Amino acid sequence: MRKAGPETPILTDAQIDDYHRDGFVIRRAVFTKAEIEEWRLECGRVWHDLDPDDSVSRIQKRGHKDGQAVADRLDPLLDLSPLFDKFARHDTRLGAICRQVIDSDVNIFKGKVIMKRPGTLGYGLHQDYPYWGSTGISPDHFVIIVIPLDECTVESGAIEVFPGLHGDILASPPGNPLDADESLLDLNTGVLLEMEPGDLALLHALTPHRSGTNHSSCNRTVLYFTFSHADYGNLQDRYYANRPDKDLYR
């Protein structure tokens, strides 16, 4: 568990207000080029060394514009990488920024990487919290940290968020109870999270978001670390022990 202590604030008071009002905030240039390169190499190692027998439960596939399905998401991640596990549990910047928006010590809840290769389709509109309903804790007591390792643009399929809609679970479309119905939103209000490697974004667990196809010629690799309020203890082990079908979690 991360303990509170003296630390340099990562977010300004205005940015904290933005997070609570909009359900997201971006902080630029938090990490160094050397760190990003190290993490990029570590992602490549993890994908390369992964046991094929583990692919049923750990690797999720997405559609591709040529009609095939391709490996896209790796979850869980932290047990495969001592580097990422140490970073998620002990990096003081992550602890500081979580405490600024949750106002509490935190525990790591989950870590994953999405490597959206060229031509890979995006994700439909959803909120992450409905996938975590089995935890039984308040959505306000989660915070999602998004760290791009590659440039995130409209061309590469960056995340698009819908501000101010993180107060409740949105209605779902027919036949897809864990996602959100796009027809009920004004899609013109979406904000694209265009980010450079080294930037960081925070998302509330109920912030609606989606992403597009990677139309670029490069990968769009993004790390996701979700933290939970420390009062709930170690949710990570309980979640992965009881998670639903591989296609129904975030």
C-alpha cells in the first residue's frame, strides 16, 4: 500500500478541479524519454516471452480492418513484469497523483497494456466501472492512469472521452449490458486525448470513453494502471480470481 507523505504535487488545484468536474485530466511531460524507451522495450519483451498457453485468459484480440482478429490487449500485466510491478507499486509520482484526486492512500488494482497495431479497430463507447462491479466499491474510489508510450492522435486511434458524465452508469445498448449506448449522447461533446509519450491522463472509473481505428503506420501502445482506495485492501487478487469471461472485462 502507498503511504501518504511529503511529496511534490503533480496536479495543480485547477487540474484537480478539472478532474472532478470533467472526469478526466491530462498532465504533460511527467515521464522522461529514457523511461518511455525502457517501458517500450519492456512491453516488447513481455509480448515476445508470453507463454502461448496463457493466451486464452490473458490476451484479448480486436478486429482488424482487413477482417482478421489480432492480439491487442494484455491483462493482467504486472505479474509478467517486475519492472512494471515495481513502477505501479512504488513510483512516488503515481502515488502522489492518486492521492490528489482520491484523497487517500491507494493500492494497485490492475495493470494492462493495449498495443493497437496499424489497422486494428478501436473500442466502442463504455465505462470501465461496470466491468468491475464485482468489487462492490464506489466508482469514486478508483482512478485510472493512462500513460502513452507512442503518439496518440486521431489518426492512431486515440481515446475519446465525454466530459461530465461520470456521475452514474449510463444506459447500455440492447444485447451489450456492460457498454454504453452512444445514441443517448451528444457525440459532438467528445474530447480526444491527444498525447505524446511522457504525458499522463487520469480517468474516473465512470468516464465514458471510446477509441478509433489505428489508421497510422505505427503502433499506438498505452499503459493503464488502475488504483483503488486503500481502505478496501487488496482488490487485485480478488478481482482476477473472480473476473468474468475474457471478453467482458476492462
